[in-house]
Amino acid sequence: MIRGIGLDIVDTDRIRTLYGRKPAFARRILTAGELDRFETLSPGRRTEYLAGRFAAKEALAKALGCGIGKELSFQDAAILSDERGKPSVIFTSREKPKNGIFHVSITHTKTAAAAQVIWETE
């Protein structure tokens, strides 16, 4: 049964500007595991990665029905990829919803990053 669907799109120029003005922005959005991957990327690819993770976490919050804020922060979940590149949600400091499976898709263009999260239960 689908419990929630979230979709988000973000302008990559906005993310590039925010990160350029304040590099700590990446640490606010990314967990330690995500930062490890982020630091191995080229500057152009870093913007895509950061924008994609931002969009995915916003989409996750929408799927959960709570938004980013008091109930879910950017640090409460990591969006990590497996060896084939498939992203998945790993809750870091928030109790995972019971029986939850989260399907994540992230895409990029030259100007935008978008993500969709589907929260499914039995």
C-alpha cells in the first residue's frame, strides 16, 4: 500500500550560489556518509549531487507528510547509492516508519535536479 508520495525540484544555480557563498551549506544538507561521496566529486558534479540530495530529502519529507523542520531534518536521513547507483533512504537519527519501504528516484538536467520518493508499506 502506498502511504505517501513526495516530489521536489530545485534549481541547480540556486544550490551552486548557496554553496559558493557558504560552503557550510553542504554540511547542513548532507550527512557524514553523503559528505564522504560529495568530497570525491568534481566541482560541477558536486552541485548536481548536492541539489539531488536536497530535492530527495524534501521529497522524503513530503512523502512522510511532515516537511523539513521540527519532525524531519536534513540530517535525519541519508540518500546513499548502491554499487549500481540506485539511491536509497537510510534513516540516521530518526526512527524509521514501521514496515516502510522507500523508493527514491533522482534526476538532473543542466538547470534543475528533481527527486521523487514513494513510501510503501505492506
